[in-house]
Amino acid sequence: MTDNIFRINQVGYAVSLPKRAAVLREGTVTVSDEAGRVIRRIDTGALLFDECTGDMAADVDLGDLLAGRYTLELDGVRRDITVSERPYSALVRALIKGLYYQRCGTELKPEHAGAWTHPACHTAPARLYTDPDVLMDVRGGWHDAGDYGKYVGPGAVTAGHLLYAYLLFPEASLNGLNIPESGNGVPDILNEARYELEWMLKMQREDGAVYHKLTTKRFAAFVMPEEDRDTEYVMPAGQCAAAAFSGCMALASRVWKRYDTGFSARMLDAAIRARDWLERNPELIPWKNPDDVHTGGYGDDCVNDELFWADCELYAATGDERYAAGLEARAGQIDIAQMGWRDVGGLGAMCCFFELDGELDPDLLNKLRERFLRAADRAADTAGRSVYGTALGSREYIWGSNLTVMSRAMLFICAWKLTDDRKYLNQAAGQLDYLLGLNALDISFVTGFGTDPFMHPHHRPSAADGIDDPVPGLVSGGPNNRYTYGITKEKLPPDIPPARSYLDETPSADTNEIAIYWNSPAVFVAACLDTL
Ligand code: 9MR
Ligand code: ZN
């Protein structure tokens, strides 16, 4: 981290988007071009107190700038910035490729993985938790996060983000990832998503139910994945997993219609069978870890949002009116502006807005639109109260706060698409600015990107591989002031402002883990901003 009074997007700004910085000293900022000519002077005005960071800072709009390198200077303190037409192409690709690095059950070869190779991991048959004599081949999927577990619900949401990024921003840099499937005629973002989808299909039971997760009983030590030889169990089935699975599979079946009809049909069938199973098992039993299981729980006591998403996608995929009835019945009961692993209503909303707009009752659609835009406006108000322009309230710095930031950016992007109002797009750009360094910590939350990226993710391969640099293209969970982990409690002063409750240290799982569903909303956001 640099000692600097400027907080900037360290990866770079787009010519067509706002170029904002936070400045921690009052005075006149000069902007100079590469030849050293001062092209602009900007008065910071009086500094303002920023509640979430505890900083006194000014929000400075650098104004219109052509592509190039510039230097900001105030009282002899300098900071370089870059502006270009398409600053996020490499970022989009790397964020998708981050998921490739999470692949389980296959060798990561040097020609694809560079230095970050490893032999195939978790290849032994898994045992069925409820009947351990039953052995199953459930190889594949992505390691969820810093751990080696594979969880269906989070996987479905991650794939959902990728598929919507593909559907809404096909012109973005979604191809040329140099993964094993590259060049097969299918965009790599879909190739990568398929790696997870194929695994998810294996997690469906014959009767349509879907197993919640595939993990060992305890988290592995900090070893490479192929050295984790503990028995993996296919854990009991659950409704939230089944419903998210159903939504994701129906969506994917729609996407693959033009690339692989057989795969598409297989997924649609799986989606319908999962939905039918839910119909036969309507009483929600919130999923809980069995007593001897200590891996991620992903507890969720509401399945309405997952069912809403499933019915939206199934309606889009089949046109069957019973799904329309289902989505209409639940639309009023859920938060339709949520895009995370627990609350997935926003994925259903995207389906309504961008796929079903001609099919749905116009009244219903209008109401959804209004509610959605109101949520976007509330998020914009929150961002407006932050000197850094961050759409997070002081109580929202929780585990995985970067997911909330990126979901808000997704919300802004959808609002922009719905209204064509640029202010939403600008807000979305502000959230990517935050992720890439315009934050109190002066850190980029994407490994390998920016001048000062975080270096010590809570990520087993990054810690165990003996390579200095962490695996590239991974998103940190970010500041969390409800920390519970030993090292985080030990090292962070108790009264630290929420946006500073962060430790770039490997053991700090509650502030610095990585996760597939923290990468994927960033893919969506960067993909959108890559296409302008
Ligand atoms: O992302 C999850 C976060 O919302 C929860 O607060 C946290 C504690 O339950 O768990 C996070 O998910 C972790 C999962 O349980 C296991 N794999 C790593 C995930 C990221 O930290
Ligand atoms: Zn593995």
C-alpha cells in the first residue's frame, strides 16, 4: 500500500465514463499530461467526513480526459492515472479465468495456467453422506472459495451471473481466455460456466432432488488441492439448492440452444425435474450441516426467491403457464433487487426485464420495474452519502461486502438498461472504481490488477503453491466489521471504521477470502463497462 493522498481506480478509467478520485488533503489538484503540461486545476473544496471510512476527504471529478497517462499532484504528492477506450478487457477475461483456476478434478496445465499449475485433485469417488457405502463419481466443478468445497447453490448463482453477462453484453471480452476448450466455437465464458454446470448435473438425485454440497467433513489444511485426500461426501439434498439449480439450468438450457442442443435439452429436463421435486416437497426444511460436518453451511431460511428465479427461467424456457403463475405468486414476497448467494430475486428480475418483457402481464412488469428502480435509487442515495461514492451503508460491511458492492453495481446496470439513464451507469462505474482502488485502503481487491492489489488471499492454492504472487483474477471478500476470526480480531483495533475492517493476510477468512460468487458479479459489471 502506498502512502498517498489520492484514492483512484488503479486499473484505469474509461474515456466514456466518469473519472473520479478521492483526495485526502484540501487544496488544488493539478492534472498533467504525459508531456508534463498542466491541463486542469481542480479545487477540492472543504474536506468532508466520510462515515464508513472515518476519513476526511474530497470527492474530485477529474472531468473529461482523452486516452492517455496523467499525473495528479497536490502539494508535491503525485499519483499517476491512466485513461483508455477499453480499460477493462483484460480484467473481464482474468475474472472469468479466475474461475478456471478454481476447477476441481482436472489438471491445471502450464499452457493454460502459467505458473499456477497443479495435478488433478479430488478424483477419488465421493461417499453419500446418508449411506456411506454408496460411492459416487461427482468429479468436477469449481472449488467454492479459499476452501475446496463445492456447493450447488453458490455455483448456480455464479453461473447465473456469467450467463447474464453473456446474454446482456455479448460484445464484451468474454472469449480468448486460453482455457482447454478455447477455440471450440463457443465463447469461453460459456465454456467456463459449463465446467460447473456439468458438475451440478451430477449433483441431482434420480427423483429430481439436488444435493446441497460436496465437501469433506472439515476444511482441509492449507495444502494444494491434490494433497487434500480426505473423504468427500455428497451431503443431503436441500430445497434452496434444488430451486437455484432449477433456475440456473433452465437459463443455461436457453443459452446453449444455439451451441449444443443435446446439452441444452439435458439441462432443461434437469431443471424441470428439480422444480417438480420442489412441488412435491413444498415445506421448507432449512439446510443445516449435520453435527459432524464443519464446512460451509450456506444456510438460507427462505426458498421463495430461489423459486421465483426458477419459475421465471422455466417460463422463459418453456412458455408453460404454470411457471408464470408461480412467479406471479411469489413476485410480491421477495426482494427482487438481490443478486447474491442467499437472495437471488434479482436474477429472476433480470429474466423478467430482459427476456420475458413481452410475455408477462404488463401490470406485473411495471410493478417489478418500479420496485427495482426504487432499490437502485436507494443504493444511489447510499453512494451519494459516501465521499468515496461507495454504495454501502455503514452497517453493510459484512462478510463478503464486495459482493454487496458488486450486486449494487449490477442493480445500477440493469436500471440503466431499463431507463437509458446514464446516472445509473455512472454509479455502476463508481462501484468498480471502489473495487479497483478508490477506497480507504488504497488497495485493489482483484489479485494481479492495479498498482497495489491485495496479495494474501485466504485461498489454499495461493498460500501453498510456493509462488509469491497469488493466483490472478480473484476477488477478495473485502472489509467486514463483524469479524469473528482469531487473527482479524487480534490485529484490527476494535473501533476501526467499517470500511477499514480488512486485513490482507491469509488467515483472515472473514475479510480476505476469495469466492466464485465474488468474482462473477464483478465479471458482469466489468463486462458491461467493457462494451461502452
Ligand atoms: O459468503 C459466505 C458469507 O456470506 C457468510 O457470512 C460466511 C459465514 O457463514 O460464509 C461465506 O461463505 C463461505 C462458505 O461458507 C465456505 N466457503 C468459503 C465461503 C466464503 O468465505
Ligand atoms: Zn479439487
